[in-house]
Amino acid sequence: MANAKDVARIFEYLSMSADGTPIEKTRLNKLLYYAQGHAFHALNHELFTNQIDAWDHGPVVAVVYTGFDK
């Protein structure tokens, strides 16, 4: 099973703009939240093992939000 950081790196690569601007942490965490829900619904198991927390501005995978570096 994948780690949330691995999935985040894939999303960051796929969403890189033409000028090289990386995706925002908030948007990245929301994508992880949606991907986790979709995987659980479609595949009947989790995409990654990290916990998703509810923060004031939306869902957050703490290891991705606080320690994600390229």
C-alpha cells in the first residue's frame, strides 16, 4: 500500500504548471482526501495508510502538510 507522500508526489507532478509553480498544500490535501474516498469506494480498500485529519480549512494529511518537500 502506498504512503500519502508518494501519492502527493504523483499529484504534484501531474499538476505542475507550465511555469513550474507547485500545487498549494491545501489543494494537494483536498486531492488526497478525494482520492482516498474514491479508492475506498471503487476498490473497497484505502489508497494510503496515513490518517486524514479535519482541520479548519479542510482535510489534511499531517505528514504531507507539515513535512512535504520535493
